[in-house]
Amino acid sequence: MRYNGNMMNNTMTYDFLDGAGQVPAHQHSNGGGWVADSTRVAASAFVGPDARVYGNAWVFDNAKVYDNAKVFNKAVISDNAKVYGTAQVYGTAQVYGYAKVYSNAVVFGNASVYGYAKVFGYALVFGNAKVYDNAKVFNKAVVSDNAKVSDNARVYGHTEVFDNAKVYGNAKVFNKAAISDNAKVYGNAEVFDNAKVYGNAKVFSNASVYSYAKVFGNAWIFDNAWVFDNVSVFDTASVSSNAVADGPPLGNTNSIGE
């Protein structure tokens, strides 16, 4: 049995299968899901019959945890946030506002998902990462460390955003791209197909970086520029206007398109 009742002392226990064995628990009054007595779950919150909240987790306000979702350790779900599917939120992670974490997504560490952000698919958000506003992180994307994904940005498809990188505006980062260090991708820019942007580089406006291209150092790619086919743009080089960079590396203060 996964739960046991003791009518003599009016206690009930449940095994959350986390290695702690049977612990004092009860079924939440709003939804019927099992909740450890060590948690703080508001009466206004909803915990569905197959969801589990345990450890020292908090679920407040009108937050909902349902389907087969799990919230544990010291995670906090509040406001009108929803955690569902087979999603997991743990560590000291927070999900709040109208944010949604669902499908097979996992949010942990000290990460935060808030606003109207969505994290789903097999996405991972951890470390001190933040996903907020109307941003979406999905498929098998990973956002970690101190990275931030915000506004209407989309990060998906085996992509990694880490270190202190920022992706925002209407930017899209996908198909095994990597954004790291202090790099920024914003505006309507796109980085995809194994491209890498790192250092203090910036990709913005309507620029596209793809097909194994690398942008690093203090380089800027902007306007309607395209950088692709293994090209490296670095140092303080820039590619702008409607320029296409698909030839030799661009470094130092070299610029095309201006």
C-alpha cells in the first residue's frame, strides 16, 4: 500500500516514492491529491487526484497542480500558476503569475518561471535562470545558470541558453543553437542550426545566424544581416544592413554592410 490510515490517532501516511517512505500526509480538500503534512498548501489551491506535493513545498493562492505533476523540496507555486502533465518543480524553484509548466518539463534549482511564460515539452530550466513575460521554452531546450528568456522570445529544439545570456524581444533560438557567456539575442533575430553566440556578442534587429556559424567577442550582427556556413565573426566586427557573411572569418574592426 502507498498510504496507511490509523483511526486510533486520526493520522494518515503516504509514500511519495522519494526514498523517505511513509510520511504524515493527507488528501487535499480541493482536488483530492496527496499532500505531505510538511507542506503548506492553501485551501484555495487545487491539487488534482493524481498530483503530488511533498517535502517542504508551498502551493498558494489559486495555483493548480494536477495530472501527474509533482512539486517538492522547497518549491513554491503561487498566484494563478499551473503545473500539470508529468511536469516536476523542485529545489527552491518558483512558478507564479499566470505561468505554466507542463508536459514533461522540469524546473528546479533556484529557477523562476513567471508572468505568462510557458515551459513545456522536455524543457529544463534550472540554476538561477528566469523565464518570464510571454516567453516560451519547449521541446528539449535547456535554460540554466543566470540566463534570462523574456518578452515574446522562443527557445526550443535541443537549444541551450546559459551563463548570463539573454534572449528577449521576439527572438527565436532553436535547432541545437547555443547562447552563452554575456551574449544577447533580441529584436526579431534568429539563431539556429548549431550556431553559437557567446562572449559579449549581440544578435538583434532582423538578423539571422545559423548553420554552425559563430559570433563572439564583442561582435554585432544586426539589421537584416545573415551569417551562416561555419563563418566566425568576432572581436569588434559587425555585419549589418542586408549583408551576407558566408566566407572568411571577420575579426578586429572589420565590418560589412555599413
